[in-house]
Amino acid sequence: MPPPAPPAPPPAPPARGPLSLHRPFLRSPLAPLRLGQLLLGAACWATVAAHKYEGAAHFALFAAVLAWLLALALSGLSLLGRWALVPLLGARWLLANAAHDLALGAGLYAAAAGVMGHKAARHSYCSLPGYSQPCLYRAYLAAAACAALAAALHLLSGLYCLARRRRGHRDIV
């Protein structure tokens, strides 16, 4: 009796086209919001990381970098139109973007802005004329401002995604 035939190999995954920009995303209001989030987020964490930080500023740096990296991943996948490759979230990309923007982005940047604003307030004596010692007041204030603006942009893009969802759209563009 001959041995059983080997099982057929699994079908090959469908061929993907070359990587190119997803032009409808570039024309949507979400693209400039994402660009602003990335620029302000990078300014926030670079400002914190470039200066001496201690205590709660470690959390602010962690929050800013985490939110920035997640926004970078969402932006890259949206820009290339490859969100279908993300397991579990690809089919719900609009809701994944809204959840990221409202819960993670706005929440983490608002917390970082609060921490850095509190640290700036504690060092506000440095802004007096004639104070000659090194002081981190301006760095803390700049980081708080960048984090607050990044939180506002995340809030706007989250509300945009929810508005699209409410109108019956299933996609970000």
C-alpha cells in the first residue's frame, strides 16, 4: 500500500503592491493633525530629555515618548494605507485611532503637561530679573506648553474620528 500523499502546502498570502503613500489620508484633516502631534510630541520629550530631570519628570518623559511612539506608528500605517495588517485593530481602524487619541494621546500628554507645569511653577522664582543661577524654569514651561498643545491636537483628532464614526463611516478617510 503506497504512503498517503503529503498535504497540500498552504496557499501563499496575496501579493501586496509596492509601498506608496495613501493619498486620501494626506488630503484628510487627520494628516495635518497627526503631523502636529508628532512635531509637538517630539518637542515635548526632547525638551524634557535635554535638561536635567528628576522625580515626576521621569513620568512626563515616559508618557510623552509612549504617546509619541504610538502616534508615529498610527501615522505610518495610515500614511501607507497598511492598517489592515494590524491584527484585531485593522478592521476597526477608525475606533482604534479615536481610542488612541482620546485615551492615550490626550490623557498622557495632559498628565505630562500637568507634571511639567507644576515643576515650572515650583521654579518660577528663577524668572525674576537679576537671578543669575542656572534654572530649569523655561525648559519646564516649554515642555508643559508643548505637552498641552499636543494633548489638544489629540483631542481634536479623536473628536474628528468619533464624528466620522457617528456619520456612519468605517474608515479614517
